[in-house]
Amino acid sequence: MRVLITGSGGLLGGNVVSTAIERGWEVVGTYHSAAPEFDCPLYQLDVRSRSDCKAVFENVRPDAVINCAAVTDVDGCETNPEQANAVNVEGARTLAQLAHDWDIQFLHTSTDYVFDGNRESPYPEEAPTNPLQTYGESKLAGEKAVRDVYRSAVIARLSFVYGRTQPAGELSGFPAWVRETAATGESVPLFTDQYITPSQAETTAQTLLELLNIGAQGTYNVACRSYVTPYEFGETLLEELGRSADLLEPSSLEAINREASRPAYTCLDTAKVESLLGRPQPTLTEDITALF
């Protein structure tokens, strides 16, 4: 299978490229600015340009497309909604339309931030959506745009993506910050009033490729099956690193003033994808152990 993976310079996209290459797939990646150092063909692409997207399709002639290209800076989306919508909505629509026209599989990645966080139990795929910020609004509109032009596409909702960048293999994001802060002996402030189901980038990539491989259709939650606060996430990380959890300092969402609101509860119910694939999603502990 020749798969085209957009956003291969990002954390998620890089892990999807790396995992697909390991599986022996024929991989072509696209990136926005800096080319990642993968041993596969790469195209610089701005998904806001329909003509450029069409040219890549014509050059690559893929059998399937995984769209990981997105503006994911939550606060940045709040201050620049035009860019968020151009990439997360219109870019997604363009890629989905081209995939539909070429009659090839299309998988689009979305987010738990399409929900408002007012539940006290994990969100199933069919739960009502109500994003609190521009980022979530743009990703929800992107989901609708994809469905409007390609009803058989796969939409994968992820939560709190973290892991190692590929192909360098460097720890990034939340776990890197916790490890580095703890190494200095400083306290690590983490929320105790936010609940998430973190998506480890490598294991998420594996699930996305499995969905593509079996010809799945529809919307799926792709996350770990552990419901945790960032504080508990930090405890699990420090335990794996052999460091004391005494360095952790309880904090609250209200303690930080940010441009965009964050939902307090976005745990995703992964029963649907587990049933389809015939296996459980990993726990947070299993995912973190795989990082180290």
C-alpha cells in the first residue's frame, strides 16, 4: 500500500510515518516548513493550497491518505482563527475531496476538544459536541467538512498527544517537561481538576494504521483506556523514571490565565475501536513504559 501522510513533520505525523515504514508500507510524507529526516519521499505542502494538494496527489498516486496536518496550538488558534479554519477546516476538506475523487481511503485526525467537558463519564463517539474554544470549533468544523465530501472517511479523535519525535526519537511535550523540571529538583505544578485519556503518539499511530488496513469507516476515539488528571499522569511518569512524586505540586486550571478555555473533562470511551480491532487500547502505564 502506498500511503500519503500529511503533517509528517509533527509529533503525530512523524510517528505515523515511522510506524508505517517499519511495517513495510510504501510511505510518502508531506511537511509544512522543515523537512523531517525520513528515508522516504517528502513533499513540502501547504494544505491551504488546493492546486498544490492536487499536484501532490498526481505525483504520488496514493492508495490511502492519513491527514495529520493541523494547527494544534490551542491559544494560537484563539488569536488567529483565520489560520485555524484555513488549515483545520478548508485544508481537511480539500484533502478529503481529492481522496473521494480518487476513490482512495482517507483518515482524518481530530481531537477531544470538540467536547465541552461537562460530562462525568467518558465520551462515546456519538456524544453531543460543544467546543469551548476556536481550536475545538475548527476541528469540529473540519470533521463536518470531511464527512460532507467523503462519507466513508475515518475520523480519529485523539486526546493529549505526547511521545517521542520521529525519526530523532527525542522525548517531547509534557513528559519531556516533567522529566526536565524534576531533574532540576524544582516542583512540578500539575492540574488535579482536569481529566484526560492521553494518546501516546507511537501506539496511536499503530491504531490508525490498523484502522486503515482493515478499511474502517466512521468516527473512532483513539486514546489510552486510563482516565487520569495531569497530576496522575506526572506521577506515573516519575515512577517510571525512578523519581519521587514529592516533586509534584497540585495545581488548578484556574491558576493559569490563557487565551483559550480548556474543558475540564475530555476522557474518551475507546470501547468502539477496541471492539472493531478485537483488542484493548493500552493503559497509560503501558504507554509510558513503552517510551523508556
